[in-house]
Amino acid sequence: MLLKALKDFFGECFDISIRDITEGKHIFQFGVAHVRIDIITGLDKINFEEAWNKRIIGRYGSVGTNYISKEDLIKIKHLAGRLQDIADIEQTQSLGA
């Protein structure tokens, strides 16, 4: 379903396979900072259905959007463990609720 949505959006030039998404640990980034989608695979401590049920439903301009919960965002950033992720965790926690 995810692969079909990405291919529908990006067209036939989209060159990622189902194997790329389901095997190993990868970070796929689409767009540029502040308007970017990150797809992080191989984070076996995150259950998609549980994260989906805790998502925040909002808007980006006039477009309906789903956002990961703060709790799950911090968990994913901790698992990814890059320097920027650690900085993001500190920034996110400083924002409070």
C-alpha cells in the first residue's frame, strides 16, 4: 500500500522496491527540510498500528495531515540515534506537552 502510494505520487521514475522498504534499516527522505517526508524502516520496536492509533490528525495549510505522536517521534528519534535526532529529542522535550 505504501509502495503503491509512493509510485502513484512520484510516477514510474520512482525506483524503490518492496524489498527496499521491508528489509534492513533505511531512511528514505522525500522533499527538503521543513517540508519533507522521512520513511524510516527496520525500527522493530515501533508497531505501526499502535503508532497509527496514537497519531495526531491536523492540517498543513488546507491539506488534512497525519502526524506521529510526540511520544512515538521521540522513540523513533532515539532508535535512529543520529546527532540531529538527539538534538531533535532535546528540542521536542523542551516544548512541553
